[in-house]
Amino acid sequence: MPSNNKSSRLSVLKTYKLYIGGQFPRTESGRYYVVNDGSGNPLANACLSSRKDLRDAVSAARAAFGGWSGRTAYNRGQILYRMAEVLESRQPEMIRELQQSGSSSAQAKKEITACIETLIHYAGWCDKYQQLFSTVNPVASSHYNFSVPEPMGVVGIVSSSENALLGLVQAMCVAIAGGNTCVILANTDRPLASISFAEVLATSDLPGGVVNILTGKGSELLPWMAGHMDVNAVLLDPSTSVDRAALEQAATVNLKRVITLKKEDILSPYRILDLQEIKTTWHPIENIAPSGAAY
Amino acid sequence: MAKKTKPLRFDTDWKYDPAPESASAAKINEQYELFIDGRWQKPQSGKYFETINPANEKILSRIAESDEKDVDRAVRSARQAYEKVWKKMTPAERGKYIFRIARMMQEKARELAIIETLEGGKPIRESRDFDVPTAAQHFFYYAGWADKLDYAFPNKKVAPLGVAAQIIPWNFPLLMAAWKIAPALATGNTVVLKPAETTSLTALKLAEIIQEADLPPGVVNIITGAGKTGAAMVNHPGVNKIAFTGSTEVGKIIQRSIAGTKKRSTLELGGKAANIVFEDAAIDQAVEGVVNGIFFNQGHVCCAGSRLYLQESIAKEFIQKLKDRVATLIVGDPMDKNTDIGAINSKSQLETILKYIQIGKKEGSSIYQPACTLPKKGFWCPPTLFTDVAQSNRIVQEEIFGPVLAILTFRTDDEVIEKANNTPYGLSAGVWTDKGSRIFNMTRRLRAGVVWANTFNKFDAASPFGGYKESGFGREGGLHGLTPYLEII
Amino acid sequence: MKRSSPAQILPDFRRTRVVDQTGIEERAARFTKRSIKQSSKQQALNQVLNMIDLTTLEGKDTDQKVRQLCYKARHLHDELADIPTVAAVCVYPNFVRVAKKALEGSSVKVASVATAFPSGQSTRAIKLADTRFAVSEGVDEVDMVISRGKFHAGEYGFVFDEIAAIKEACGKARLKVILETGELGSFDKVRRASDIAMYAGADFIKTSTGKIQPAATMPVTLVMLEAIRDFYYQTGRQVGMKPAGGISKSKLALHYLVMLRETLGQDWMSNEWFRFGASSLANDVLMQIRKERTGQYQSAAYFSVD
């Protein structure tokens, strides 16, 4: 444990746990790993999640999916905005945490600000992207026909190595603004801010299970995520170094979609669309009035 | 039903005489080559396979079998046409070519319908009234998109992907070719298309139309063969896009083969659609929808409504009505204009269906098949209803792809939503109720790409089609059908 | 009304089964895809002829006109051997006696409209008197109209009771109940009116008076056939169907016959249970029969127009 603390009082060290189903459990495996600060000195212990933690997280995400996707879009937008509010109020702490992990003060500030802006941006998308991607289709029969985007379901997210927190927030927003629930594998080397961010989530009216955050080794968890029959899509940060071919092969077990987050166009509603299915509904139209009637 | 009431009798004194469509209105060559680079080319191997009429097992023609070299020739031809001609052509001109193909298909509608029925086994009524006109509609619809892509995705630039390898199934041979080729061409891609080995002919007829339409050589290449040919197409490094319609099993193999490559894919795979009837529905129209949902095209339909969920309060009456309706279905010669259920597409598919019927019986379900005389030659399966079925039965869980309906009951909305979604598939679903608010609840909660409310098995070029979950990904049809063929920048 | 058993409970007519228009129209269109050829066609054409109610319901009708029509009913086209007669001749009540006499000794029935045909706008007493008069003149079948105004006003009990009363007045004559579907406005209402008529005792339900457009169409007839089917399964009692008006070509009549065959089946395939209310249909069917027999396309000039 870090012992290089110079303050006169013995500081209370934070235990970084997992965030699953709205709770903060330790890993069921009892394993942990040491997280270093920017200079390579031990900073804290983080949970080394096991595949069973992943399983629990996916169960929590699945259980939350019906409720989250069934909420009104307006309500989802308010919850994302609330996240921004809570993060704003916890800026100093989060900045400090990023600095501990090696960011400069300016970098840390910039990253947190960007996280807040992203949350606000996506809070606004929640009740708008549907209008951009829905169509009423002029079919050649007496039917009313329309297509709307719907969330894919449970999304596994592999977050980035650079700007670990921002990458996580971006990927999370893309998923949950569109009504998906997610399981996020935080960056292995810089997981602490992610867990602290989970505390933001836990105090933001976000229902438990909508976002689940695991720490640990991607190499250990990713194959289980890709092969999980109840995960509908995997969203990869482009900066992560994963064996994409292996991941995509494992993903075929249930034809899950493997999507790389287009960060250069992160504000676009097309990012939400990446994790949507299109549903088309048909219904007959009663057509009693004689054709050509002038009303 | 009143206790003494005799069931209705549909074995009427008045019968319909045979009304066969004349096969002579269609010209089928004795042998077909590969359509590569705008010309008919012999397969490298010199090998051919026979294609038969599943209604009488007579040989219709010999079809070239492509190997890897032929695939390579076709892909190179498509690449060349893409780089040198198609990519550079103005979108409006591209559109005019596609319009031209649409019109020529309409002109040759009768011939196309006859060949579709001779080789595929589907009733001529369906080929004539559904497959061919809808195929032409797809070309007509997407032709108009060619010069409007900038308006389709506001604030975005779009670019074609390049060469699309397209592999289509045997259940709607011409229509699937249209679903694949029309959007690919409209978006500026070039195509190598392979029809299924039991149903190559209408795709080859389409090649003749494309040749006659004077489409620049190589823009569309149509090659024939079986699974090996398809695999060579998928694995060819010169292909940018795979579009596949077929089984989930093969879809997974394709996804595995292209893992880690930059190839994009659209997969339209299996299904096990729930068709849900509530007690307040327009019952007779629901019966009709259920019949069309499962017996259309002999049930060889990925979105077929193969699981029927009846609200318990109407189950008995509904099943009686269903039996009455099924009794009037005419099974037999697909070329007869009165035939409702034609021949099963192939011997192996018939074996699969019969295997499932055996499984259904062994699982303890009650079977109903109307009395009908089936021809001696050819592959036939009467319309089949299973009652006393449990959710866990294999005939409820697995795709049969034949005229076999599993009938279950339910009591509450929640229960039926859970049962309907209790499947790895998510292609389509049906719901029948007169209550508007219930329709919107059901259509929202059913996890399927197409939901038919108070109707079933409707298709249109303007309407996106495609599945959730293991039914695949990507949409075909409508505005959304453009996306899989474009880079949206 | 007669009830098949005392335990039978009348349905709530406010809650009759709904009908989906698009679905009905699709199904009706499907019948027209049946291709009727060869002996099947000849058999069907004879069947159609035998189901026709030759009709004259005009202000300018006279005894002589009715006699001419009755002659036609018995001698559709003497040149053609082995053709059936029509099912019935349908006239106003004051011509029943003339028609009965003209048709004496034949199997052709005499039907009469009654109940202030075609509007039905009169008192119950007058409608009953109208019916009793026709019955006293020896009519075989009575074609009544329902009170559409009361029906639209939701007074289903009134409509029901009226039909039941007329049925009683008919005695042995069979009662056809005209819904006048062209005035009902939706398939749901056609279905409801059909149910009311059948439960009130109708022996037949009939689409139209012929005085209002649209008259019979295939979809509206299908709605009524499906109502008949449900009523049969509910009560065990067979009710007949008569589309009237707008069916003047044999090809269309064959489509109706296909619809009948595939909706109600064998037990309805006779003029006891199905009629075409039409006057010009007969000649077109005759032309078709002659065409089938001679192989030549026919001219209307060779078929009498009574």
C-alpha cells in the first residue's frame, strides 16, 4: 500500500472496488492488483476481476435493460444531465485522482471538463436521435409502415488507454443515451478515476445495473465478454490494443456486433446509431372514404 | 361451438380443374456459363451440375460450377469495373441503368415467374404476383436513390465500399438477387453475386437482362456454384463487402472467416417468429394472416410465423377456424394457377422438415394435416399444424423452414412477450389485437427487426428488413438499406 | 324469435367481433386468383344460373312486365339444352299473385320485398301489414330491409325486435334480411348488423336493395359469410347469403362462388343457401355457357333482355 504519504495525520486510503448492479462489491475472486502512480510508485489496490465478476455484471446489465430502455427518452436525458451536474461538483477530487495517475494538472482539468461536456452533449441527444433516424416508409399497399431505432441490449465496452476516463465516459454515453445497458472494462493501468466515476453514477439517479464497471486485465476478461451469449455488442475504443480477429471470432457465438468507436466523430448521433437496431412496424390502414374524396 | 354442429365440409362436389401455366413461355438453355465481365464464360474446371424441377425431379439445365479461379476472375472484373467505370459514372447515369433493369424485368415478368416456379417449386401465383413484381420494385426504388445519396445522410459524405460479394438463398431467388444488387449498384458498388445451387436460373436470366440493358461489363457478375464457391467469395481479399442471406449457421462461419479483416458484412439469417393472437383480434383476418405467415412459399421463409401464440380464451375456436382454412389449401403442381402450396425446394430440405415432424410427434404434440393427394414424383409436404405443444419442444425452439406451425397458448400480455422473445432469433413477429395501445406496447417490446401488427409477411422495397440477435445484422430495403453499402464519413 | 335452446343467450351486439378492412380486402382478392377452367367452369356457370333471383323492383313495373320476367325465369334460353332455371323471381308485393300464377308448376320461387322497401322508413304496423299481405298472396320468400337509422343510432334492440316480428309474420315464407351495406359505412357495422339479423331469426342475410351504391362487393359479402360461419358454429343453424346488385358478369359471379366454396363449403353450395340478386347476370352467364359449348365468343343481341 502507498506509504509515501507525507501528511501529519495517517490518511484513510480508499479501497477501489467494482461497480455492479448499483453496488460496490469486491471481486468475488479475492484477487487484486497494484495500481501505480505516474512515477511508477504504488498508489492503490484495484480489484482483479474474474470471469464470474463479468458474469455478474452482465446479469445486472441484462436485468436493467428492460427498465432503462423502457424509460422515456426525456428521463434518460435528465439522468445523463444529472451525471454532468454531479461530476461538475466533484471536479477537484476527480482532477486530483487523475493527477495521481500521472496526468498534469492542465491535462486532468481538460479531461474532466471534456467528460462533463460529453455528458451534457449526450443528455441532449437522448430524445433527439430517434427523430433523425426514424422513417415513415411509403409502402405500396394499404399499410402504415415506420422504422425506428431501438437499443441492441447489453453492450460490452473496452475503454481506452489514453484519457482513460474520457474514453470511458464517451463510450458509456454512446451506449446508454440510446437505451442500452453496459459492462465496462476500465483501463488496466489507470482504473482509479473510473471507479470514482462510478460513485458519480451511483449518486446520479442512474438505475443500478445500467452501467457496470470492472477493473482488471482485459486479456483475461475480453475473451469471456466476447464469448458471452447474453452480450449483444462489443464497443471497442480504437486505442485499445486487442487482438481484434480473435475477439471478432469469439463474438460469432451469438453474432454479437463488434464496433469500433469512431472518436474523431464522437459528437455525432451516428455513434448512438452504431448500437441501435432498426425496427420496422407494419399496420393496415382502414381506407373507407372513396379515393379522391376531398377531405 | 354448439355441441351438435357438424364441421364445415370443404370436400365440395364442385372442384377446380387443373389450370396450368404454360412452360413454353419461358426459354431455358440446356447449359449456362458464368456471367463475368459482361460475357458468358466457361468455368475454369469445365465442371457443371444439374438443376432440377423439385415438382417432378426432371432436369431443367446444367449450371457451371465456379471454383476459386472463377471467383477470382469475377472479383477482378468487378474491381476493374468499379475503379474504371462505375465509381466515376455520374450518379444520375447509374440510376438510369438501374431503372432500365427494373423496366426490363417487368417486361419479362411472365418468363421470370415461370422459371422461378419451375426451378424453385413455389406456386406460380406467388412468383407472378409477389416475387417478380417485388423484385422489379426493388430495382425501381433504389434506382431513384442513386443520385440522391447526399440528401439521405444530412451533413455527411458518403462513399461506396467497392466490390460486394453477395450470396443468396434458394427461397426467393430472384427477389433476393434484387434485394442485394439494387442497393449495391445505387450506392456505386460493383457486384459478384452467387445464387443458391438449387435455384440458379432466374439469377442467370437476370444476367441476360443486365447484358441486354448494356450495363458496363463487370459491374454485375453472376457466378454459380455451391457452398465452396461462396466460401471462396467470402475469403477473396479483393472483396470489400459481404452480403449474405441464409442460415444462421453459415452466417456465423462467414463472420468468423472475415474476423479481423476490414470487410464489412450484412447478414440476414434465420428466424422463429412468434405470431400472437389476442382474444379481441379480428379473428378471421388473423386466421388468414397466420396461414399466410406459415404457408407462404411452403414455409421457406426466414421470417415465417412458425410459432403461433393464441390467447387461451379463443384457442379452441381459432384452431377450428385454422383447420377449416387449411382444408381449402391446394397442395400440388406449382405451375397450376390454383396451387397454394407447391413443392419443397429440395430433397434435403424435405428430409429436414420430415425429421422435425417426427420430432414433433415424439415430443407428444398432436399433429393435424388435411387430407390431400400428393404427386408421386417430386418433394412434397402437406400443411402441418401441431397443437399441445410446449415452449421447450424443439419444434418451438428450432427453425424448420417448412410448412409446419407450432401452436401454443397464453393468458397475459407479459407471459406472451416473455415467450415470444424466448429465442436466439429476432427477425420478425406478429401481433393481432384490436386495441391500439396494446399494439404499441407489443411492437415495442418484441425484440425483432420487423413487427407486423394485424398483418403478416408483408414486404416492400421502401420498408427496411433485417433482424436482431442471431437473425443477423444490417437492413435491406428503404433508406436504411443504403447504409450497409456506404462509408458514411 | 325462435331460439334453438332456452339456454341460449343473446350476444351483446355492441361488442360484436371486429373486422379488419385491409385483411378482408386481401382475402377477397385472393379468391379472384382462382382460375376456373373447363368442366369446372361449366359446372359453376350452371350453378350460378340456378342461384339467381331475377329481379324487377321499379316504379314502372306492370303485370305484363312481371309476366315477361317470369317467362324468362322458366325459359332462360331455350336454344340451350340442359340448363337450370333461376332460383326465384323477386317483385313488389302487389305483383306476387301475378308472378305465382306465371310460375305455376315450376320450381322457381317467388320472392317479394316488403317492409317499406327500399328505405324502410315507416311504422312497424305498416311493415307488418306489408309483409302479411305478401304472405297472403302466397309468396315463398320475403326480402325485408332493416331500419338503418335506428341501427346507426345504436338502437339495436329496436332493429332486432323488428326483424323478429317480421319473421313471425312470414310464417312459412323464408325471410331474407337486407342490411343495405352501402348505408352502413364500415365492415364492423356490417358484421354487427349481420349478427343482429341472424340472431333475430333471418333465414338469409342480403347485402343490398339495389337502390344504393355501393351494392354488393366481394369484401362486404365475405364479412357476411364469415358472420354466417361464426353463427353456424355458435348455434348450429345454417343461414343463407344473398349478395345483390353490382354482379352482372359471370366472371365475377364465379369469384363469388369460389368465395362461398372456400368460406362455408359444400353445405351452402345450392340455391337453398346462396342467391345472387341480379337481373343482368343471367344473360352474361348464358353467353358464357354458349361460348363454352360452341367455342365462339357471343353477342348480347342473341339473348333476350327481359
